[in-house]
Amino acid sequence: DSGVTQTPKHLITATGQRVTLRCSPRSGDLSVYWYQQSLDQGLQFLIQYYNGEERAKGNILERFSAQQFPDLHSELNLSSLELGDSALYFCASSVGDFGTSGGNEQFFGPGTRLTVL
Amino acid sequence: LAKTTQPISMDSYEGQEVNITCSHNNIATNDYITWYQQFPSQGPRFIIQGYKTKVTNEVASLFIPADRKSSTLSLPRVSLSDTAVYYCLVGGKAAGNKLTFGGGTRVLVKP
């Protein structure tokens, strides 16, 4: 158990819909990262927040957005869903900002499996 | 943006040493190299990280040559439970930083 929690575990929805994935980082961790893992794409970095501020962006689609709240939990919003958005979505957290001491060891949650029908 | 390349798969036997090399020719000055292990349907788990030369912990060693354009993860005396996918991650605290995972190497340890 990494200490990172993600809800829900599974989500089945239809094309065109909007969903929200939630992540609670480990106690004391200030950074939250979101990743997408699909069969043909491997692990794709989406976005990182550090203490409420957006820190880095990967190949995150404009239909996707995220935020980190004052209590440090984070939400990933996916809208206008397409079949190709079906994937495992992982959240990870680290003590510090990436690239700094304590920032490079990320602890991953169990993931949310999204199925778009 | 540092692109990483890893072998798709490797087979080994129990008790052997496994070495996985990740190429990252465009690594930036501030980038760190981190390796993760992932079992099916689980989130990746941190193994080791380094910036240059050699780093060793209780489960693995990481070798980084002087030019830092590649790195090698070494798993000593593997067991069946080391069968997993291993990813290298390159990234750092640079403006517009993007964390780039390699495609992953599927390691199969045979009895």
C-alpha cells in the first residue's frame, strides 16, 4: 500500500460524457502527478501539481483538466469522452517538487480504470 | 524533451543478474533518471534514481556513464517475483518540464 488513494476504482461511461477522478496523496506529500496508461501508449505523463500550483504539463488533451485543492487532494476532469480515452489513470505523489531532493520518488496509487463505451 | 528507449522484453533465469539499458540521448542538464517496477494492474513502484555515476540500494544498482545519454538498471540474482515491467523515467526541474517514461521493458524470470 503506497498510501495514495484513488477513487473510483472502476468507471464505465459513454462517449461524450464527463467524469471526475479523485486522488488523495500520501500524508505530507505536496506534489501530485497524473498519468494515463493505455495498452498501446504505455505510461503517459499528463500533469503535475505542487502545493496547489501547476508545475508541469505533459501531453494532456484540452478536454482534460486537473486541479489540486488546499487540502492537497487532486481531481482530474475528463470531458467529451471518446473511446480512445479508455485507460488506466494513475495518480502519484511525492514529498517535494520533481527534480528536487525528495521529489523524484513518486508513490503511485492503485489507479482508476476508465472504460468508455 | 528527453525521449527514452528501452528494449521491449528480456528473459532471464532465477539467480541471474538482469541488466536493462535505457537510452536518453536528449537528456537535459537538470534531468534525473529514475526507474520503476510495475506488476499487472498495479501502480508503478519506485526502484532507484540517480543523476550520474553509480547508485546502489538494497534492491538494485543504477549505472550512468559520464555523458548521461544512457543508464543501466542492474537487478542482482533475480527471482520469479521480479517478473514485471521496468520503466525508466527522465525528467528534472527545468522550465516546461515534462516527465518522460520509456516504453517499458517486460522482464520474464524463468525457473
